[in-house]
Amino acid sequence: MTACAIEPSAGHGDGDGAAPAGCTLSADGAYGARLASAGDAWFPERWTLDGPEPYAVPLPRNQPEEPGTEVQPMGDGRVLIHRRVAGRHAFSLLYPTGPGTGELPLGAVECHDDRARLRLLPPAPCGEKAYALAVGPRSTSVWLVAGGAFGPERVAELPGRGSGGVWLDRAGRLLALDRETGGRTKAVVVDLERGGEVSPLLQIAADSDDRLLLADHDSGLLIVRSDAPSPGQERLGWGVLGSTLPVRFPECLRLRDCSVTPFAIQPGQVLTPESCAVALRVDGPAGSWVGVWRPAERRVHHLPAPEGWLTGTGLWTADGVLRLPYATEAVPCGVARLRPPAPALPDPDTTPTPPAPGHAPSPTGPALGTTDPPPGLPPSPTQPAPDLAPSPTDRAPGTTPPPPDSHSHPHPHPHPHPHPDLRPGLVSPHAAGGDTTTPFPAFPAPPLPERPGPPPAPSAARPVPLQEAPLGRLVTN
């Protein structure tokens, strides 16, 4: 057991007593893990997703699990479980053993205050390790809870209250966290192989809250949430890791009477981040459904979620198929495949026929990918299907195409891939035209080895940190 004095985090509960929702997928999408219910009891369940058909393996122990218990799949198929036991955070690995369930205890992190908050971070890209985040009012610690040599081990500590958690590289070395200090939240990078060295990642404006939500390793696409373009109101934006172009905040991602949460980015789009499809969870007064958006387009395609969707969970394939796990009484372990409309530029010469008043978009056909559905109204639900492929038409009847802007044409990005040894830096690019834009920090290119030849050109002047630049030049509407 490892002792840890974690400070309580005021105003933030750890979720004990709340029913678990959705499931957690491994970084490669081969496995999933969730707490399943049997009446009023909860037990861990592992999903195998990389075979011809998905299947679930229950992993119950001698007694039901508490609702606040966390589970996470490892790369080898074992399931990490995090329990709260007598003031301690205990970790074990579960695995099937014939008719029963085996358990390998890993140790515990001890807390001396019931208000302390500790939760698992998203699965590490390597699949061999697992980390947890311990949050207090003045400091945050990162713990290696699986894959270490001697049980739970604290690998980083940083001042401020941390949240979020996004991996920026495939090695599981660079972890982005949203750190709150001085009343403001900024995304920072924690280097777990350099003793928890912290570097700034997002500092769009001095008085803005800038959070990182998703990152794609292939294209470098980053999805952020910030109130820099609209003080007091958070908006979704996108940028590219290693690019000097500004962050952009598309108007189409502001859906009236709905909350929008991105949960997956299409992989495999090397050097073309604008072509990556981003899966969105859209929650409105009438329910939840799936949205698909690409940076190169000024629209959101609204797709019906399968019945029993484990809300907020999904995985893209490289060829653009969105896989959504679902569970119903008839199909306790299933994966629906949604194929959104192919990328297409708006045609300003086309005027669609208006629909009948009050007509909602249908689950298939031309109206499947719509830009602005009725406020809070999801697309018509459908039963899970092996492959739901809508028509290529991606504009709802009765809607007019928006004017073209900078999102309609891809931009070149000089450094789309972060190098494992790079340190995050700040740049001061110039925003120009299109949707609301703000400068975006970048990972500079790695220095090349010295070689004989003509002397290099003089290097550019050191960029001005964003905190020192006038806000009027950083945000354009």
C-alpha cells in the first residue's frame, strides 16, 4: 500500500453514489469495460470489440460493486478496477478464470479526508499502464496505479487544481491537463518522463479559461473549449498541434438549447487535420443524439443514436465509420456502425425545397446530415444496424448554405506531428477572416543535427507570449 496525503477538493465531489454511465474503451479500441447492472447490483463487465462480433464477459466478485467504482480496460484484456475502501483508493486487475473471476491486487492510495478526489485518467496509449489524478485545492498529483514495479507510485505533482486529461503522444509520456490557478483554467503539458515537468499548452488570453478536450496523434488535430471569443460563454474550437495558425471557433458548433460534447476523432488522416471527422454527443431537451463535424465544413451532420447507446462512447475507424457500443435487453453487447455523409463543400447555387412545418429529419435519406435541427429535437431514433449509411446529400431541406469562409478550404500546417522530446511553446500568429479565431500555441520543430554546409539563416525573433499581446489583435469576430 502507498500512503498519500491528498488535500480535499472543495466543491467537487468524486461521484460516489452516482450511477455509472457509458463505458471506457482501450486506446486501440480492442476492449471496453463498464459497470453492468443486475437488478440493484453492479458488477464489472469486459467487452471484446476487435473480433468478428463483439461479446461481453462478466467479471463479478463475491459482492456487488459500489456505484462510484471505476473500471478501465488494459491492452492485454484485463480490467483495472478502482474501489473506495475504508478511506483508501484500492486498485486491482480483474480477469476471467473459467467460471470465476481472478483478481490481482495492485495496492492502494490512502487518503485521510473523505472529501479528497481521485479518479482514473483516460487509458494510456501503450495499453500497459494506467494513471490516476488526485486533486486538492492547492495541488494535483498524477499516480501510476498499474504497470509499475512497486504498486501505486506518484510520478508528478503540480500546483493548482487539475482536471481533464488528454494524451498527446503514443508513448504515454506527454499528458495534457487543465489546471486551475488564480481563478483561471489553462491547459498545460506534464512530461511524465522528466519528473512531471510542466509546460504551458493553451493560453489564448490572459483572462480566459482554455481547456483541451481531445487530441489526435496522426493529424495533430486538437479540440478545445474556451471563453476567449465570448467572455463568460465557453465555445468549442479547433487547432493543430505544431501549427502557427490560430484557433478557430466555428459558429456551427453553437447549437441552440443543446450542449455539445466531442468524444472521438477520426484517426489516420496524416497531414490533413481538416478532414478528420469529430464525433459529438448532443444533448437537448428531447434527448441525446450523435453529431459529426469536420473542420473543413461549416456544418454539423446530425445522426440518430442507436437504441441503448452507452452515451458518450464511440470509436472511429480510419476509413470514417463511427462505431457506437450499445446494450439492450435483446442485444446485451452490440456495436452500431454509422457512416456519416462524405466531406463536401456547400453549393451556393442549390436551393433546397422547404420541408413541411414541424417535420423532423428522418434517420435515412437526404435529411440525415442537417446543419440546424429544431432546438433540442434529436433526429428520429433507429434500431441498431450493422451499417447506417446516409445519402451523400448533407444539407437538410429548407436550409440555405452558409457563406464560404476559412473552414471551406484546408490550410497547410507546417508541423502536424509533435515530437516526443519537444517542449510546448507559445506563438503569436495573426488571426484573419472566417470564424472567430484566436492564436494557438505550438510545439516548435525539433532542432536538426549540425551538418557541414552554408550557415543557416537567422532565426526568427522569440514569439511574444500570449499573455503580453493585446487582446484586440488576438480575437476577431
